[in-house]
Amino acid sequence: MSLTYAVVRCHGLIQHLLRKEQYLSIVYDKLSLGDIKEYSEYKDEYSLDRKLEIITRRFVERIIFLSKIVEDEIRDFLMAFLDYLELENLKVKLRTLYGKEENAIYYPYSHFIDVNELKEARTDHAFLKLLRREPYRMRMDIMRRILRRGDIALGEAYLDACYYDYVKRVIRENERTLKVLIKFLNYEILRKLAYWLLVLGEEKVYEPITREMLQGLMPYNEEGRHIGLERAIRRLGIDVEEAMKYIETGRITDLMHLMRERELRILQRGARRRSLSLVFIYYYIQLCREEMYNLYRIFIGKENNLQKEVIIGTLITLL
């Protein structure tokens, strides 16, 4: 089917996404998620795992539906976008293997790596065996070295880098169709780069051995550049002094929240200017993903008895 048809469908589908008022009503128990048609199978009495499964499945269904009405080149990108859930599951398993995470929550999603196999992996060997699968192209020698050192942060950064390498390969193979998305994908990559520069330190990220393995964390067509933390922050349209206040007070999560919001605002402006292009589809799927994240934040927050105001502060709402 044509790109125009898919874009027009997205203009209609976006009307079914949750609005800020609905999130607030759910947080304050004035509205059950099951009262919303898109989530009619949800029940308040379900376990947290069951609730999150319903939320994730709705997100996946939305992307799969779109993938069936677009050209092959766009379909490949949509599936790569969806595969970020699989990458996140790998990071959860990495933390779990080394005792860094209890009560692990996996996204109920499998494409190249079965999530149940991943959950059952109990050893480095079993974990590495799963990582060999395409299309992530993770180098076993690098992962073995990371696992031997027990450097979980570097391991997670490497997994992120492999994922973005994969997404960039999909774009390079279909650049004529997908090049309009490069600018917006780069904002997401810059946010990830900024995070790992903060966690690992600029010296470690750019030392020769590490730099080679983390090339995926460099923006598209900028793999050879040295992008420091301040430059990454500026490119996301955030005042460096403001960002440094977050960093100095240890509020890294809040800074990442701000960066994600700015990234989405930039995309929103782009989608409004190019409302009949692939950019609008990208905007729609990003909103779908953020809806899933927002609902996770709400229900995990409720499960952990967080104050309602705290939960609301974690939400990102553009509609």
C-alpha cells in the first residue's frame, strides 16, 4: 500500500492514544484503564505482570498493524523500532545474571530471541549463545571480556550500541526511503550517548578499544566524530548550565526525562511541518511507545506505593 495511505491512517490512529487528562484520572483512580476501548481486556484485579503484558501487547499490535500497510523498506524499520524491546530484555538479563537487579521485569516480546529462553538462561554461556543470533551482530569476544570483568554498565552500553548499529544498517539499506528519519533518530542516539558519557565517563567511552565497540552510539554518519557531553546536550536544545545542575545534584534520571521530552518535542514539530510524510508515522510510533512507558510508570509506581505526585512527575505527555 502507499505511504500516503499509511500516513492518513496514522492521523486517525493518533486520536486513540491516551491524553494527559486520562493518565491523571488513572493515577488518581478516577478511571480504570479497562474503561478505555483500546485496553478493554484490562482488569484492576490482575497481577502487575498481567497488566504490563496487556499494555505491551497493545503497543506491539499497533506497530505490527502499521507494518502490514507500508512498503517493505518501511516495514523493516518498524520492526527494528519494535526490536528495542528485545534489546531491553537482554539488558535486564545481563543485570539479573550479576545480581544487580531483583524482581526483573521483561517485556513480553520476542522476535529474534525468545523471551522465555532468555529468562531461563542461568549462565554466561547460555546468555552468550542467545546473543549470537542475527541481526544484532554482537561480538562474542567483546561480550566475554565484559562479562569476565563484571562491567555491567559497559555491557549495557555495548548492547545499546549493537542495537543502534542494527537500526542504522536498516536505514542504510533503504536510505532513499528512510533518509527523512535520520535527523530524528540521531536525537534519540544523542540522548543515549549522553547517558553513557555520564555513566561511563568521556575518557572511557572514547578510549580506543571502547570507542570501536561503541560506534553504534554515535549519530548516523557521524561515527568518526568525538561528541562530548556538552555538545550532545546542546544538540538536544538543552541549556548546558541547566543540565549541569541536574548532574551536580545526582538527578541523572530527571535529566534523561528532560532529554526524552525535548527529543519528542523536536519530533512533534517536525511531524507538524511534514504531516503527510514518513516523519508523521515515526512521530506516531514514538507516541505509541511513550504511551506504553507511561502506563508502565503508572502501574509499577502504584505497585511500589509511590506518591501520586511522584508518578505524575515521571510521565511524558504530548497530547
